[in-house]
Amino acid sequence: MYLMITLKFHHYLLKRKERVYPMAEKCDVDVLVLQYNPTQLPEQVAQTLQFKKVVADATNTRLYVERWQKWCRENGIIFLQIL
């Protein structure tokens, strides 16, 4: 007998050295919050988390914000930057 667990988060905080790894099923997240320049690429994060919005706070540098902003625009994800 197998037990399927569906994970649902309201938000997920992705920090600099934190990594998310692919699982059998994606975790649903309403808001993905980026802090301190997460090094993992958006494409890799999207393999594990299914998110509707991305929020980058003021701890992220312009390079990381632009990378995520471009990816979100290309994939129809809402992107917000908090300064």
C-alpha cells in the first residue's frame, strides 16, 4: 500500500545556499520568496516547486533579480520586487 502525500505551502523561502531537489510530485506554493541571492537557477527550482508568484526582497542584487524577472516573464509567473 502506497501513501501519496500532497504538500501545499502558502509561501516558500529560498535563500542563498538552500537547494530544492526534484521529487516525484511538485509542491504547490502560492508565493516563492527569494532572499540573499539564491544560487539555484529558476528552471531547477521550477522542477520541484509549482509557484504562482515570485517575490524578491531587498537582500537580492540586481543580477539575481533580473535573472528571475526574465524567467518569470517568459513563463507567465507574476514577479514582484520589494525594495
